[in-house]
Amino acid sequence: MVPTALLACAAVAGFKAGGLELLGQTTTANGYAPSSIPCPSILPTVRAASGLSSQEKSWLALRRNNSLPALVNVLERANLTGFDATAYLRGAADNDTMLPKIGIAVSGGGYRALMNGAGALAAFDSRTPNATGPGQLGGLLQAATYLSGLSGGSWLVGSLYQQNFTSVASILSATGGSLSQLWQFNESILDGPATLSTTKYYRQLFDSVETKEDAGFNTSITDYWGRALSYQLFNATDGGGGEGYTFSSVANDTEFASAQAPMPILVAVERSPGQLAILGNSTVFEFNPWEMGSYDPGAAAFAPLRFVGSAFENGTLPSGRQCMGNVDNVGFVVGTSSSLFNQAFLQISKVEGVPDFLINAINATLARLSGGEEDIASWPNPFYHYGTAHNLNANSTVLTLVDGGEDLQNIPLHPLTLSYREVDVIIAVDSSADTASHWPNGTAMVATYQRSATFPSTNSAGFPIVPDQNTFINLGLNTRPTFFGCNADNMTTPGPLVVYLPNSPYSFLSNVSTFDLEYTNEERDQIVQNGYNVATMGNASADPAWSACLGCAVLSRSMNRTQTQPPAICLDCFSRYCWDGTVNATTPAPYEPTPAIAQPSPSSSPSSSSGGRRSSPVVVGCAAAMLCVLLIST
């Protein structure tokens, strides 16, 4: 079996996988079950969301020292003719207003989103072999301040950070150790990993969730779904699928604690009990290594994530209450962000060999829910009786959250548009399945714009105007990178420039179904490779100036603040990539793209309505910097 171009080049470069395998530490000795942990000398409290946390502020001061040299390196390679980026950014060491702040947002879309997003992150990662050559984008990840993920994108972000911010290339090229057990999507999540018998796998899922119930905590289908995800994303070799790993443990991992990695943010939305429709002004919750909570007006508060299971009341722990840990199990966090897949997991009863005890447990869980609530994740509510006059969820001891894309904001842009975070540019990786053939059409961008325009918040920066979905298709804005918000002076409220990177077929038809739960490693690698090509425009074969243009987008807000005239190359880039306000809202023609670099044989093309699977040989173009064209046999 021939590896994909990304892996082949990794092998040529002598890349050694598995260099960063330190896993997030458990907060308890009781596996998945929440349990008592020592309280700190200053008891944990809930804080009002009136600014960034003290932890984030302290971390940002460290991060800028690491992101600055990485950005200088990227821009030096971008060859911005007529502009000395190094000299310009040298002033940023003493002037915060000069240093651009970068956010990367990875959309939802199941495994498709994980794999396409992985390709983009590999392109932005200086650790990826050959990603720091002339015209390449490696180092943008190291220069970024924030990395957000939602649903399938949260699987990607959570998986990398739970391995101490390992690289995509490390996982894909690992031949031994715990990393080699990750992302084995040929082992269906409904069957479990090859290291366990199916019966033992299901027994472990059942036992884990039962221990949480026995500890007195509510459970939902999301608990089972999150536990199953853990075997593919975090660890399948420890006999328990990393059942004790927590998302708050990332705060202590060396790469993040030393600010060598961007700050990860995972997204979910609130759906109160009995509420079936998710509205455009839904309350967006975020999870970061220190906290969970929301900056939205209806629930503007944050709780310390490590202690979120403690019985907070009015923002504090009453006398005699214990500190409870392990509720923020990382599988449960990413399962919450992707709870839409609870529906797919409910099909487990149709899988041959599933024991009755698990089916009965799932049915008992469903019986406790109202109709249409199969997608909720049930959290203990740390905001109980906190700010009752303004807090919409203050009168319940339970906080119910759902998939972050259920309000159509399928790209996690919301936390990156927070005014306190002062993000200058957001690179939005969109793997949404908006069209009949599972390609994006800008719906997520439209949803975030409409929310910002209809429900403006004092906590949010301005969001650039975007056109309707028909215009996205008719003008081809969903087939190539597009910059939105290029002219900062035209925005009524200061906000970021958004670089929109839609999933499109450069080297492979990556429009697989959101609910397809199984892929061969060859399919996985080719979708990752296609994502790499999307981010690099085929290693700049589609536009030799692409790295310079992306560099101009990164610098745009900084140059605006310092009243620096953009060089001619940037003006040319902006004329080609910035949406100029043109609208074409007529009914779009059917959108059926073909690969830009090489096209699969007709027998291997997916169905236009199903985003079907591939089983025939596919020629994958590696483009200029890959120096190879490989025949992939799947």
C-alpha cells in the first residue's frame, strides 16, 4: 500500500513520529466517574464574563513572545515584495498594537471535518515535513493565538491537545506507540478498536457511564457517544479508552502551559429542557483549558472547568461542600460539542453482537428524556442561582448543551469575535455539508453574520458582511479562498478580517457524508492530503502568490492600525481575494465540482447525492512542492 503524498514526503524527510506523546493527566483515580478532589486554598468561584480570565491574560503575555518569531519566519518566506516584514514586526516586540493576532477556526462535519481540518492544520504546522519551504505556510499554527473547534472540528482539536499538542503528521505516520492507535477510522466506532473484543468494548462503555450514574450525576446518550469517541481520538491502549483524561488537564501540559501552542477553544450551544428549536440568538458556550461558560448576555459567566462538577450556588461553594473533579472528561466535552451524532450512535442497536445490557441502558437513558431531546448533554449547572436577574439558566441544577453547529454557526467563529480577544484575522476552515452533494455553500458564515447583525452584543467585535448562499455558489466563493471584511473602515464596529477556506476537491472528492462512520486509512490520508491542498491552494500551484496573499491578510488590520501603506503585492492580492460586495442571489446551478489537480476515474466518483465511498484507484497530484504524483490504491 502506497502512503499519501503527505506521508511519503514525511518519510523522505526522515520525520520521526511520536515525539510528543504525553497525555493529559487524570484528575481522579476513579476513571470516568466524577469524584471528590482536594479544594485549593482559595475556593473556586464562578466569575462574571466581564473580561478575559486572569489565566488567559497571563498566558497571552507568554504567547506573544512565541508567536512573534514564528510569524516573522512565515512572512519572511511569503516574499512580500517591497515590504520588509521583519523590520515591520521588529517593532511589535515593544508595541502590542503592531502584532497581528491570529485565530484559526475548524468547522463541524463529522470525520470529514476532522480530516479536512487536519490537512489545513498540517499545512500551517512548521513540524510538517516540507511545510517551511519557499511559499509554504508552515508556522502559521505556531503564530496563531487561538484555535477553535466545533463538533467534528472539536474531535481534531481535542485529539491533538490531549496528546500534548502533537502534530497531524505525527499521528498519521506513527508506526508504534499510543499515537499509532489514534484515528483508526477503519475500525468503526460502532465496533470498537481492534485491541478489544466487541463485547469487552461495549462492556467498558457501559461500566464507565454506570460509574458516573452511581456517583450521583445525570447521564445522557452523549456520555456513551463521548466514551466511544475516546477510543479513536485519545487512547485505545490503556484498557479504558483514556476514561480518566480531562480537558482541563491541558492547562498543565508542557506545550500549552509554556505557550508553545495556541489556546484551544471548543464550542457548544445551550438548549434548555423542553426547548426543541435552536434560535439564532442561542447562548454559545465555550470550553477552554481553564473554564467553561459564555460571554453571551443571557448567561455571561464562567466556571473553573476542573471543578465544574462541584455544587456551586450563587457562584460559590457553600460551607462543607466538596470540590468535585473529572466531570470535564475530554470525551464528554468533545461529545457535547458533537452531540448531533447521538442520533447516529442510537443505531447501535442494529449492530450485530451488541449486548442487551448496553441497549437496555441506552433505552433507560432515553426514557428519562422528553421527545426530541436525544441530542442533549447533561451537565451539572455551576451557574445555579448565579445572577438570577440576567442568567437564563440560573434556576436549574442541570445545564443542557448540544452540538455547537445546531444554530447553523457550524464554524466556531463566535469565540474568536469576542472584543476582549482582539483577534485581527480568522482563518475559517469550512467542512460543512450544505449542498446536496455535501460541499459547503457559506451557510455557517451567513449564520454568524446574521446573528451579529440581528443580535449585536457589547462583548462581540464586528463581523464582516457576507453575501447569501446563492451568491457564494454563483460567484464561486465556496470553491476558493475568499477574504471578508478587507476594508476595516467600512465596518461599523471594529472586527477581524475572515479568510474563508471552503472544502473543495483539489486532489480528492472529500465530500463524504457527515454520518459516514468508517474510512480506510487510505481514504483518511487522501482526505487529509486534500485538506492540505485546500489550505495551500495545491502548494501554490493554483496561485504562486498565495502565501504572500495570506500574509497580507494576516497583516491587514495591523497595517490599518499603524497607518502603513500596504505594498503593491498586497493591493493586488486584495483585489483578487477580497469579496467586493457583488451579489448574485439568483437560483444557483447545481454545484458538482471536480478535483482541480487530478480527477478520480468515473467508477470511483461518489454519488452526487450521497457523497459516496471510494474503492477504485485514484491519482493524487502532489503539486509543486510535493515533487511527486502517487498512484493510490485503496
